[in-house]
Amino acid sequence: NAGVTQTPKFQVLKTGQSMTLQCAQDMNHEYMSWYRQDPGMGLRLIHYSVGAGITDQGEVPNGYNVSRSTTEDFPLRLLSAAPSQTSVYFCATLASGGDTQYFGPGTRLTVL
Amino acid sequence: RKEVEQDPGPFNVPEGATVAFNCTYSNSASQSFFWYRQDCRKEPKLLMSVYSSGNEDGRFTAQLNRASQYISLLIRDSKLSDSATYLCVVNKASNTGKLIFGQGTTLQVKP
């Protein structure tokens, strides 16, 4: 099993560009989340999903969109990249009734 | 005020030392509590869950005090491999995957 995979690992964008960060899981977990991690800030929740077709906003949703058409995939879209979105992005999953959240390896995004 | 607060450190300790990290959370309705470990430039991984009765896993002991809204992690006989950032994590609502993370406490164990 691959667990949680994220692509790309690294990305550099120019201000105003759009892109999609991919997240996929093969553990059949219902819950998926996107976090960003900035120095001194810890991980902050961007969006989360409790199942296919259901998404909700986290702490810092502005500038990001998500959709969950399948259990396996939870892409994060940056609509118009800004330098403030320079960060490390982690996708995570959780099984219903489970305790452990499993994280992908992260995407390191730089916006110039 | 942050929902989950930790002293960022760094804590620099010699091998074999005992070190304790503390964490406070603001929402008294929080349901479950965890310590995650994050190595440099890697993803966080669950270290242990924290229960009201306290729990121990080898050299690691976690405690929860709901009345004081306080969580602790004790590491005994520190190893070089314990060097990492330790994240205090709170789940406000069970079964949503919606975790709130502290900023982390950095531990550096020196020979």
C-alpha cells in the first residue's frame, strides 16, 4: 500500500498563477484534510472532508478550493497564487472511528 | 490566544536526560488528545494518544489534566534519535479529521 501520496513534491509559481496540489490515498479512509505549515505557526487546517461529496472549511480557507468526488482523491486548488501562500502543504487521512491521522510527505510550494 | 499552546524551545539536553514538554488547550469541549513527532522536513507521525488515566509507551509517558486543560509528555533516558519536533494535537470534534496543532516543541539531544 502506498498510504497517502502527494504530488508534486516541490513547486515554484509566479504570483497570479493557479495550480492543483494532488492528494491520493489507498487506505479507504473517510476523512481527509489539507494543512499548511509555516515556521513558528504549526500546522493550520485549510479544508477537510468527511466523505465523498462533502467538504468544509478549516481555519485558513481563503484562496483555496477543494472537492472530493471520490474517496481516494482530495485535490487542493490555488486559484490565484500569492506570496503569502508560500508554505509546506500536507494532506492527511483518518479512518472513521480511528485515532491516527496519516500524513502524506508534503508539497513545498514557493510563490514568487 | 492560540487554541493549543506549546513552548517552542528548543530544549537542548544531553543523552540520558529526562525531559518534559507541556501543552495547554483553550477549548474545554475538546475530545481527544495526541502527541505527534515531526522530523526535519518530514511529515508528522503519531507518537501516542493521551488519555485521562495517563499512558506509557516505553520511555515515553503522556498525561492529560482536563481540569487544568493541560497535556504533558515525558521522555526518559533521551536518545540522539529522539531529536525532533513534538507536536501537541487536540481533536475538538471526534471523527472529523479536524485536528488543531500546537506550534511544536523542538528537542535536540546531544551526545
